Amino acid sequence: QNVANVAQRYGLVFNMCLQSMLSGMAAVTTVVSQRPVYYKQSKNYFFRTASYVLADMVVGMPLQVLETVLNTTFVFWLANLVPRDADDAVAIYFQVMIILIALNLSFGSWLRV
């Protein structure tokens, strides 16, 4: 029974990581449709590529962080990944949240390229 609990927890953590990484897949169609406009404006020297990428990243960041925080909060505490009466439960929660936010932001940026 103890091995089954460990396997279920690893599966849940894997699912959380995968969902966090692939949540940016919905933006792929938007990026593909915006590409001709970007190429036209870039060719006419309206802005630099770095400025466009940075602005796109900053605009999408609050929604990605909010999505990750809500998902992590519900799944972490409802699935009881760490017993609530543990001394370091809140510290582990914030560690998991920071890791998932970093995964979401990095893969979201990678999928928009």
C-alpha cells in the first residue's frame, strides 16, 4: 500500500508538471496567425525583434502565473501531497509552485517562438 501511494504521488506530480508545461499550446494558433503581421512590421523597421518578444512575454506572464497558482493550489492541497500537519508543508507548497511557474513561463516562451 505504501508503494502504491508513492506511485500515485509521482504520477500526480508528473501530471502537474506536464499540464503546466503544455498549457501554452493554445497560444500556438495565435502566434501562427500573427506571424505575417510581425514579418511585415519587422521588415519595415517598426520595432526590433527583442522588443516584440519581450513585450509578448510580459503581456502573457500574469495570466500564466495566475493559471499556475490556481492549479497548484487546488491540486496540491486537495490531493494532500504533503500532510497538512507537517512542519514544512507550506515551504514545500511554495517550492512546488515556483518550479511549476518556471516550467510554465519557460515552455510558454518556447512554444511562442
